[in-house]
Amino acid sequence: MRRKIVFLLLLFGLAGCAAPGISSPAPTPETTLPLPTGSLASSTSGPTPASIAPFSTQEPAGAWKRVSDDGYKYSFEVPATWVLDKEGTTPDRLVFFSDPTVVGQVGPLTLPNGLIKLDFAADPIGKGEPDLTRANPITVADRPAWIILEEGSEAAGPSGFSAVVYISGFEYWYTLWLGCTPPSGADAKATDTFIAECRQILDHILDSFQIMP
């Protein structure tokens, strides 16, 4: 049974970049699994590179590409136009941006098209446990999962949103953190439209998520 997400979004620091109203999530205690951030530490345990289709600006609107790794036993889809931030990327730590021009930029930035960022992490079960105090249970890939939604914050601003999803796999905890900020100077209608699109993207990512036995 699938549970649709009410929604997603923001609080994110770009790797080597700061955008208006955007910051990294506060670190969590060592006894819990950390939220992914733009400066995720590389893992030494990744046996193989993740399989990711090359970024192409020629992909048609609405197209998707599949991201997968046999070692960490995950597979999911992201929009085909999203770019992978390859700095520090390992199969258990991935960062995607909807706008490739922001990667490596030093802010503050103007975002005429808005920005969506996805951080993904895979951590062995037993290494730590996520803090599920404020989480709502859902189901992803027929596995127990939990989601935490935040609407607005001091860092993200009143139009900012964030969603973090914890998925309990057979051998790994999978964490997806989706951040979304509307276009710079967007009015209420444009902001609502952008947020609705972000919600649909999050739904698709979770619907496409697969865990290999």
C-alpha cells in the first residue's frame, strides 16, 4: 500500500555555495543516522560506482533516469534533466540538483527557475537509527518507511519546505532528503505551482524506489 506525500522541501546548503534562505540541516547526534547534506562524507565501503545515466539537456520534459547500485541494493528514478554533483560522490552518498549551473557556485544566488536538491544516503542497519520522534509512518517499496515534513523555518523562510524520508531496507537504511525553493521573486501563484511540481517529483521518486533482496 502506498501513501502519497503531502509534500517536501527546503533547508539545504549547496556544496561550496550559499543561496538566499538556504542552509544545511543541523547535525544529529552520533547515536542517530545523520540527515544527508550537500557536503556528505565519502564512504570507503562502496564496492561499485552507482549506475547513473549521463546528464543531458536534450532530454524531453517529463523524462526520468534510473539510479541504481547492486552493492547497496537500491534503485530509484530522478528527473532526466537533473545533474549529479560528482564531488565526493560514492554509491552510498549521492547529491542531485535540478539546475546544473548552481553546482560549485559561490552565493548568494539568484534562482530564476527555482531549485530542487536531492540528497541520498545508504547506511548499514545497526550503524545507527534515525530519529523518528516527529516522523509519520508510510510505506515505500513495500517496506516500512517514515517521513518528516517541515513547512517554513527560520533558515528556509516562510515559503520553504523540506521532506526527509527514512526507508528500512533489508540491510540498509535509505535516507532521501528533498529540498525545494521557488524561483527568486516568485509571487504566490508561481510559488504554489512550483511546490505542486515538487510534490509530484517526490511522489514519483518514492513510487519508483526499489530495494533488491
